[in-house]
Amino acid sequence: MAAGSVLLYDFVAKYLLGGSIDLNTDTVKLALVTSSYTPDQVNHDLWADVSANEIAATGGYASATLGTPVFTAVTKGFKFSSANPAWTASGASIAAWRYGVLYVSGTVDGYVNPLIGYFLGDSTPADVPATTDTNTLTITCPAGGWFDITRP
């Protein structure tokens, strides 16, 4: 399944532009959260603001570390992309989810697990159905990257 457009949290701009977050070397995670989460780009800064809404770590699900992260130059800016994260349901289903949330795993300037951005899993919006036992849930990084930062 293709990821929807990633919306950045306000907090991350300061740390991306200031150089505190290095998307080429920092550990970036993708977590899946339920529809009980209401995104707040202004007031949510840290994974702790979101974590209570993460789907259960059952059926083979745990937040995924994005493999081969690349923050590369594009015309008039930069884009962030990675390998496609995937989970294979094992022993149970991976629960239904609504949003994918990207965050840096670790401490940045004293902030623990700062948020980067989120996307809607289904454009309806509706929950993405559970992934049943033995099936694989793959989230495809968009061709233009998870997000880009460009100037006019």
C-alpha cells in the first residue's frame, strides 16, 4: 500500500533546518496508530504525545526502523526516502490502523523521540483493515520520498 502525503509536525522544522536531526544517520521509525489518535501538528512534539494510540505489538507488529534512509538534494530542496517497511502477520492479525507516524528514535537536544510527520493510511479516511495471519503489510515510500522540503 502506498503511503499518503506526509504532513510534518511544526517541531521538526527547527531541528531539520538547525542540523540537530540528521535523517541520513539518525534512527527513524514508523509506527502505526489507531483512529483514536487526533493529529496535532502544532502541539505534538514527541512520540510520548502519540504512543498511547499505537496499535498493539501483536501478530508480528512492532514499530519499524526505516532501512536505508536517504535525505537527498532535489531541485530547490531536499527529500527524505527509505526502503519500504513491511510486517508479516504471524500467529495473529496485525490490528487495523489509521495513521503512520514517523519519529526519530533517541534524544535530540534533550527531546526524547521527536516526531517528524504523519500520514493517513486510507484517503477515505477510514481504518486500514487488519492484516490477517501469514499476510504481509508493506507500506510503500512514495516515489517523491516520504516528504520534501523545497523552496519556490
